[in-house]
Amino acid sequence: MWNDLSKEWQKTFEQAWIAFQNGSIPIGAIITDISGNIIIAGRNETCERHFSNKRTAHAEMYCVRNLDIEKYTDLSEYHLYTTMEPCPMCMGTIVMGGIRKLHVAAKDKYCGALHYINYDPFMQSKKMEVHLEEGELEAVQLAQQGYHELRRYNGVMSNVLKQFQKDCPKSIEVALKMYQKRYLDKCIKNNVPYCEVYDSICKLLK
């Protein structure tokens, strides 16, 4: 439940909710220093109009590209949190950007790229520390992202959603139920605080 989350995960999921509110894929990311202070926060913006190539407007990309490395110099000690397993583009940016500690809420069997660090010689040499949370965080993320997929494709099961369903059927069951009632859209319309939205999804998942 929301009050059990660390401040880092609360901020990361809040960013994902802002993305969802704006019509983009609900993925959020933050970078913290070794003490847990949040340095920068970003969100997915791939379904918005203010980018020349909006396909690259990913949460992790925003955080790493906008991190001031002249001010924040000890990159290997910083932590990047993301609600979804990074794609190949973001995984490459994280590694090339100098971040070595990665926290991931949910696996992405459709286009996730964590496996690169296990066999790519360059990535292996960087000794990445990856913490995959799974559990509640993964279930909530996939339910939210499943809802987004349904909303984006007018209730049709996309290839992304079919893959999510194989890995986490309960989350997609909840996404379908919420979408049928347009629950998350009503939450946006009624300005429901995200902490309440998160807890309501957790209850549906139980």
C-alpha cells in the first residue's frame, strides 16, 4: 500500500501517474544521490505533441540526459528508479550516462533490456547493480500500463498487453475491469490523489 512505499518509489510512481494523466505511457523515473535525495524526476511523454521525435521521450532518457554532471559528479553512487524495465534505448543511455545502480518496479518481457547486462561485454564491464522489485510494485505498474494500452487501442488487446497477460494475468484482469468502468479516467476527472488511486488498485489486485 502507498504508505508502505519509500519516498523514492512514491515519487517514481507519481511521475508515472502524471504521464498517464497526459495521455502517455504511465512510466516514471527518478535519480537519487547516495543519501536518497531526489536529484531529478522524469516521465514518459511519448504520446504528447511537443517533441520532434516523441518516440524517444522516455522517462529514463529524460532523467539521464538532463542530469547536470558538472554539479553531480559521482555518477556511480547515484540510483535510478523506474516503474518499468528499461527498453534497449534507455538501458544503453543509463549505462553510457554513468549510472550504475538501477531499481526496477516491473519486468517488461515485451521490450525490456535488462538481459543485455548479462551477455554484452561492454555492459558486463560496468558492473551494474540491478534491483528488481516485482511483487506489489510490478502488479500495480502492469495494471496501470495495461489500462493505458486498452485506452490507447479502444479496448483491443495489443501485443504488449498479451505479453503482460502471460506474465501477470491478475494485473491485466484488473486493467480490464478498470477500463470497462473507465475508472482511472474518472479518477483524473475527479482529481483523486494518486495515493488513493494506488491503494485502490492494490485492493483490486488482492
